[in-house]
Amino acid sequence: MFRYILKRLLQLIPALFGLSILLFFWLRLLPGGPENTLLPDDASAQQREALRESLGLNEPIIVQYGLFLKRLGEFDFGNSLQTGRPVMEEFTTRFPATAELAIAAMLIAVCVGIPLGYFAARKRGSFLDSSAVAGSLLGICIPVFFLAAMLKVVFAEKLGWLPSAFRLGAGARFTEITGFRVLDSVLTGEFDVTVSALGHLILPGLALSSIPLAVITRMTRASVLEVLGQDYVRTAESKGLQPTVVRTRHVLRNAMLPVITAIGLLTGSLLAGAVLTESVFAFGGIGSFIYESTQQRDYPAILGFLMLIAIIYVVVNLLVDLSYTLFDPRVRVR
Amino acid sequence: MPLLTVDNLSVTFTGDDKRPVRAVDGVSFGMDEGEVLGLVGESGCGKSVTSLALMGLLPSRGVEVGGRVHFDGIDVRSLPARRLRDMRGSQLAMIFQDPLSSLNPVVPIGRQVTETLRRHKGMRGKAARERAAELLDRVGIPDPARRLTEYPHQLSGGMRQRALIAMAVACAPRLLIADEPTTALDVTIQAQILDLLGELVRSEGTSLLMITHDLGVVAGLCDNINVLYAGRVIEASSRQQLFANPHHPYTAGLLGSVPRLDAPRGEALTPIRGSINDTIDWNDGCAFAPRCDHYTMECLTGTPELVPAGEGHQHRCVNPVNLDPGPADADRHGHVAEGDNVR
């Protein structure tokens, strides 16, 4: 087991190496540079040249890449060109917001999608089933930013039921421990903050959950339909077991296997979707920072953030794969 | 009173836009306590569907079931689902064809045995585990305590079928239905499983309904045999009678097509020509007529009835063969009568 985890983590190294090459050279192909975005429009050509020189951008690109790799070996992604603070620090202050949002979206998707898919399969051809199928198609088709904007207009601005932006209400006082507002406020007992933080998560969480919700609903439905026709379900029924036992132990346990894999893969799309959702709701996570960095040609920030996201993505998938072995003894690692 | 009475059982599959298919077409038979009855026929003759109908395991959608099934005097088909569930696994149990796909791949063997004990006997915890180990031991699985914690994919094919048998006999059912229990196994394991089944039913006094396409299987095990063709019983008799003196040309054809060790080298097998697809509707005459070597015009008018011919022997044929067995016929089929494996 330990060797398996180690092997998976070691596989990360070549993947990250490849990613760094791709990103590093790709970014430099973008027109413009930080000298155009960081300096005022009326800056002289000498000033621009001086900035490029001081940032080391005039070295041969291969040398720049070598320097980047050397610093990476010390787990240093350099400083952000926009803020001047270390990229790592920028990341750790922003990541909890994105993680909180992604977790909220995934919880919504799992808690709604699995029961919905299950009952759609059980009541195949019913109104519930056709609505679930149609709804999930819609969920996949609607662009996340459009859904986010619509939710914001309807439920925040027109109806005023839920807050339209930020992670907490104005003037809220809170104690920061981990950066996860819901968790922190529960730990410190500031339950008014918990309620406010949860309220601020609902709309962006819903918007971000649309794709995973749709995928999980459909996968659960298809998987349950397949399992219902399996011989072992008939065997379970031939033993006279109670319907609840047949449904949970024999149907759901088997039907969940492909869904678990899907959940792992969906975490990637959640991180991507978070960029758009965060900007609509001014959520202040990594998404809006990456967007800004791209606009500003903040090379170290973009590189650092994307590589850290890649690491997190791989670790999340590893955790999902490990949890998979709990559910399916056939792939259990010896 | 017989333990099981099946009266005019019919099963029709009605697809949404397809022509209804009648898989079982008026099957009737009875079984006494402790009797071993073979239900024999080729693929598609309705034998598995019959067994699922007896257990109430056919899907409710797209299936129409007719006729009556009485088990121990109880009309099984009119029982509420809850009562039927109480009977399944405790009084009526079933063993399926493919032991790998019939076992839940993600639940340990032990759990799959104890869940039956828990459901019907209220046994839980250590008591249930000990009983499950006894059952695995009873069906010949070595090191049962360890096997309880293992998963189906860790067992061999024969072991899996033994485990399924252990689950089926866990609550000492009065009727055991075995649907092609040896088809997915290799020949040496087949013989072991058949021996085990025979020994279990004899020692417990369980009735066994053995469903198979393999005459070799019924030859060694069954007291009585019903031969099915196109959803109907076409011949019913004791094992000895059937092997020595088959009346229906189809039964005779089945026996004639079995390979024999004492046949001269290079002699071709004698197949029944055509396939079960060449069946006509029973309403238009005998469904076997298109494949029969003995058919006359009489065979194509009206459904032939199941008629008695000799002691405990019935056939559904207007031109039966071997009614007056000559010495040649007796010699031809006689040797398999006493439980030899016909293979």
C-alpha cells in the first residue's frame, strides 16, 4: 500500500516536468510582456528595457528555464510580478476559498446526483427519470459563467434571498485559522460567521456544481440500470433478502464504482470552472488571481499556480483511487 | 399431497413494440417431498424461465405469467411480495448457472452466506459466522474460516459454485431449484458438484428440481424427468423408462445424439436436424414437426395432448416411437439407465 502511494507520487515528477516545459515556453509565445502591463502607458523604452533586464527576461529563454527549474528544486516559485509577494504565499492565502467552493459544489453534486440517478434508474421511463435525463443534459450544456450570472441576477439581485458576492457579509468579524471560513468559524464557535459563509457558498456552489451534478446523475443512473440486470442481484433476491438490503449492499455498492472514478476526474473540471464562477461572485479564490496574472503576463504566478493545481489534482485523484480500493476488492493493492 | 404442483404455467414476454414471445406454454408437473426431478431441454425451450417463474423472480415489467403454482398447498403466485420473500431462501432456494456472475463481487463470501441466515434465522455475529463456516465445510470448501473473509474472485469456479450451494442450503429449504448448476464448470468439477448435490438432497430429504440441457446430468441424479420442447412438456417419465424407452421422437433424438464411447471409431454423431428456431406454434400442431423424421399430416392439425402411455409415462406425440420396444432399441438405450454418465 505504502509502496503504491510512493509510486504514484513519484509518477508525478515526470508529469510536472513535462507540464513545466509546456507552460514555460507556451506562456512566452503570448504577445506582450510584463513591461507593457506593469509600467504606465507613457513609460519610456529605456524604462521598459530596464524592467525586462531586472526581471531576467533578456537572458536566453533556455537559461531562464534552467533558473526556474533550479528554484523549483527548492520549492520556490519566485515572486509575483504584480504584488511582489512570493507566489507560494499568494497561493496559500487564496486556495482555501477555491477549495471551499469546490468542496461545496462537489457535495451538492454528490448529495443530489447519486439519489437522483438512483431513483431515475429505479423508476425508468417515469416522469422523474425523463426530467433527470433532460435536466442533466441541460446542466452539461449551459456554460458555467452564464448559469452563475443567471443565478446571481435572479436569486441575489431580483429576489434578494442570497448574497450576491464575496465570502462573508460586510463587516463580519472572524478569526482566521486555516482559511476555510466554514471550518474556522465552527472551530472558534463563531456560528453567525458559519451561517454567513454557508449562505455565501450557496449560489456559487450551485453554479459550479452544474456539470459534476449532471455527470454524476447520468453515471449513477446508467450504472444502477446495469447492476439491476446482474445475476448477483437476482441471487440476492432469490435469498429472500429485504429490499433495502438488496438495494444498498447489492445494487448501490456495485453501482457506485464507476461513479467514484468520475468524481475523481471531475475535480479537475471543478478547478477550471472555479475561475469563471469566482469572477462572477467576486469570490477571491485562485481563479480570479490566475485570470489577473494572465492579463498582466505575471509569468511566475501563472506557472506556480498551474503547477500547484496540477499537484493538487493528482493528489486528489490518488485519494479517490485509494478510496476506490475500499469499495472494490478486485483492485485492492497487495 | 405433492410438495410442488405446477398447473398450466405460462410465461409470455411482451416487449414494447415487439411480437409477444411465449417462452413457457402451459407447463404442468408435480413434485413429491424428497423427489429429484429433471427438467431437460435445449437452449430456449423455457426451462430457466420456468424456474424463475416458480421463484417469483421474473421482472414485473414486460412479462405475463399465467397458471397456478402450489407449494406445500400454498398458492405461491397469489402471495403478497412480503410473504413470498419470507419463503424464498428459507423454503425455496435456487442455485444459478454462472457462479462468478451470480456472486456479488464486492461482498465477502461470508457475508453473502450470513445474510441469508440473518434474514431467515435471525442469526447474527459470531453465531452466524460459525454456522456459515459449518456450511462451507459441509459443501466441501477447505479452510472455511479463511474463505469466509475472501471475495468471489479469489475462489476457483468449483469453489464458487460450492459457495452458492452453501448459500442455497443455509436455511435447509424444502425445495432446491438448480438451474444448469454445472454448465459453467469443467467436467471433473461437474461430477463433484453433482455428487455433492445428490448427497445433500438425499441426506436432508430436500426436493431437487434439476434444470439442464445435459442428459448426462439427469442420468445419474434424477428420479423422474420432464422433457421440455418449445415451452411445453413433451415427455414425462421415470428416469429408467425414459432412457430405456423414449416415446417422443425428440427425446429419442436427444438420446441418439449423445456421443458414445463404445461407438465404432469414426462413426458420425446423429444430430437432430434443424434448430429450435424451426418451431411452429403449438396451436398449428406439434411444434417439433418441422424437425421430426416421423411426422405425418396428422401432426399439423391441432395441439397434441400429453397422453399417458404405460406406468407413469406420458408423451405429447401422435406418432410415438418405441411404444413396443424391440430388442434393438432396448439394447441401444438400455445401458445408460443406471446412472452412467452418458458423456
